Amino acid sequence: MKRVVFWVACLVLMACCFTASGATSDRPWGSMAVSGVLDINPDGSVRDYTVDRPEKLPSVVLDVLKQTVPGWRFEVDTRKPAIARVRMNVRVVAKPVDRTEFSISVEGVDFADDSRNAAEDLTERDMTPPVYPRDAIDIRTAATVYVLVRVGRDGHVLDAAAEQVNFTMACPKYARAGLERIFIASSVKAARRWTFAIPTKGPLADSPYWNARVPVVYSLAEYGERVKEPAYGAWQPYLPGGRLAIPWETDPSLLATAPDAAPDGKATLLDGKPRLVMQ
């Protein structure tokens, strides 16, 4: 995936995001999750795309997408000479360049077949949330753990592992490695108990197992307040962790999309996912 980078003066770009969250001394990044739909031509090129609620998005983000998305190319099935519509989820990231500027670019993408119905998908039965680690609560930090699960034909999880851990609130450097391990342990322990309704129709119905990505979001709120969902189109603090190895997954193409581009709040089936031709 070719990357287009825009350079912008910070001014008010990050002020609200990082002042409210408590920035770390090493200047955290900002990120924004953008969703929409994409039409793919039979040759794999992009025919057209639209983003959800464009009026909520900063103009610089719309400009980055305008320069980036039309250049994508997808793997296609030549036996299906028709325009395909897919859902797209994009992770736009703002990185500090110096004291006054940020670079804005698309850093991760995730796609899903827009024509797939519930009977063709992997859907939640029981996804009881994990326990929030006490050590993380004590230092007022939050994170999202991107968990990969392999689900068997009985709907139970056969394997679970973390792909990436991103901190979404201030976290001291000295504590990150330890807290990452604690967040992973809590998430994977919960994931091993989850159950799903498996696909009963479509091309994946006879698979021996299914792979899905689940963002496990740990969020904090003041006592007596409800946890607030991030506003669409608003910059959020972003301290990304490294990509972690999945010991039981040997197909690199299955993991080609970025974990942190996956939409929060649901399991995203990786099998049969539209795939970019990497450039």
C-alpha cells in the first residue's frame, strides 16, 4: 500500500486530544478511525468510494484519503467479472514532526465484504468482557488489545493470541512493557471463553475453523460517569505497540490488514476478506 503524507501545522489539531488525556513527555501521536464503502472494478482497481459522515471529518483527512484511496488495487477473482462493494475501515495517523508540525497519513486499512449477511458471517454469542487490570487503573491508563481468535465448528475458541496493544491514554514509558503483558493476559483469558455462531451459508460454511479479529477496548471514566465513546472524526491519543507474532497462524496473507484498523465492538472475520495488492 503506497502511503501519501500530508504535513500540517499543529495549531489546534492535537491540542484538545492530548491536553484532555494527559500527554506523555515523548509527544504521542494522534489517530482517527474512518469508515466508508468502496467499489472495486473487475480488474481490481478502485471505481469509487464514499466515507461515512464526511461533514464530521477534518479537511486534511479527506484530502489524504482523496490522494490515497484511488491508487489502491485489490486481488480479484477473475471468475466474477462484476463490480464488488466492500466496507472499508481506515486508520489515519498524525505523527509529530517537530514542535509545530504533524504528518498525516493512512497507516492501516481493513476491509469486509459488504454483501455478506449474518448467516455467512461469524457472529457473537457470548463475549464476556475481560477484567480491567488493577495496575492499569492505578496509573489511569487505557488501551486497546487486538485479539486474534480461531473458532471451531462448535463455536468455541480453539486458539487466541494478541496481535497488537495500543495505549489510548497516557502511560509512562517505564510501565508500558509490563502493562502490555498484563492487558494481553486479561484479554486472551477472556477470549478463550467466548462463543460464536458460525457461518451456515455461503462459501465459508464448510470451513474447519474461522479466524476473527476482535478489538478489546479498555476505557476509563471518572467515578459515577459513563465511559464515553470516541466521537467520530475526532483525533484520539495514539501510542501504538508493535505487531506481535501469532504462533499458530502460518498464512501471512490472512494477517495482511492492520489490526488497529478493525472496527471496535465486533469480531471481524478474516477469512474471505478483500485484500490489497501490496505495493
